[in-house]
Amino acid sequence: IQMTQSPSSLSASVGDRVTITCRASQSISSYLNWYQQKPGKAPKVLIYDASSLQDGVPSRFSGSGSGTDFTLTISSLQPEDFATYYCQQSYSNPRTFGQGTKVEIK
Amino acid sequence: EVQLLESGGGLVQPGGSLRLSCAASGFTFSSYAMTWVRQAPGQGLDWVSGISGIGGGTYYSDSVKGRFTISRDNSKNTLYLQMSSLRVEDTALYYCARDRVYCGRGNCFLRDASDFWGQGTMVTVSS
């Protein structure tokens, strides 16, 4: 299953609402996860099963979608949110990732 | 505290072999499926392989199938990745990661996310 994220990168300001989309090449039901990765660090899961917030993740992060189209939204971008975000499908093996979306400071 | 510590990376020539290890602590290792994910320098995440909690199910990406073997020793709380016939394109930082869902004594490999990750071990394939 191919996962395609858009955009590949974006520039935003603190306080902005940011939306990242992920499209699967076939239906994956709601088996979609979102990760955040900062430079030199391991990925961190933010959202699992398309819309469930991982424990300890701030509520400004939210996920939606089902089937083939999914969205990660950051309601009010904070300085610590500048990072690269990846979607991953866990519907079937191999659990493929999207190519990533880099969120940069405007 | 959950901890995952990878080791075994290094420089190897094309065609060579290497075995990675991931020492786990802070949780009941045998009750969780585990995965390996790699990241080539400056590139995105690439899922490599996964294994169920009791090791009965193993899964691979097409790019490593037949060359890599995932295994685990639950008595040692350790995950392994045996890599052979290595190629230049296998050069990457290799992470081990734990699945989120507790499987108990089941042989499950669920449709799941990875909630804890190690810091990675670097594998460089070059002549």
C-alpha cells in the first residue's frame, strides 16, 4: 500500500492552524497512524487509528479520516511543533510510511 | 520506564552480513510485538520487519525479504535483525520499536502503531 502525504513541506507561524493530508493507494479503514520526528531524535506517535490521541500528546493535535483520505491538524502551532510528520498505515504488512511533511518556521 | 537500546551497527562491505540487537527493559517483552524501522541519511522512515510477541509470526518489506531475518529471545528480552547480502541502499539508522497494544500470551501482530522507539544503530554498507 502506497502512502502519499501533502504537502512535502510547509512554512507556518506560531499560532497558525496547520493541516497535513495523507492518502492511501487503497482503503485502509481507520488503520492510520501519525508520527512526529525532530532532528536527531526517534519518531514519536501522536495519533493512532486515525483519530485516537496517544497518551501525553497535547490536544492541539487531532486526526481524522477513513478509507483512503486522512488529515492531521495542529490547531495552534507551537514552537516545539516544528518537525517532520509521517503517516503510516497499519492495515496490512508491510506497514508503509508516507514520505513525510516538514513543518518549518515562517 | 520502557527502554529500547539498539546495538550491532557498523561499517560492512556490500554482500556482507551484520546482526543488530535491541535490548528491551521496563515492560513484559514477550507480551508485545516488535518492529524494525530504518531511515537512510536525510530520508524518510522505512518499515523493515515485524515479529509477534511469541515470535510465531514474522513480516518483512519486499526490499529485505529473503535477506533479513527478524527474531527474538524472550528469555533475554532481546530483539534481533540478522542482515545478509547487504547492499549500499541498506545504509541507514535502524530503529527498533514496540507495538502499542499489549498482547498477553497471544501470538498477535496487530494493526497497530509503535509507541516506544530506541535511539537507533547506524549501518553503513560501503566498499
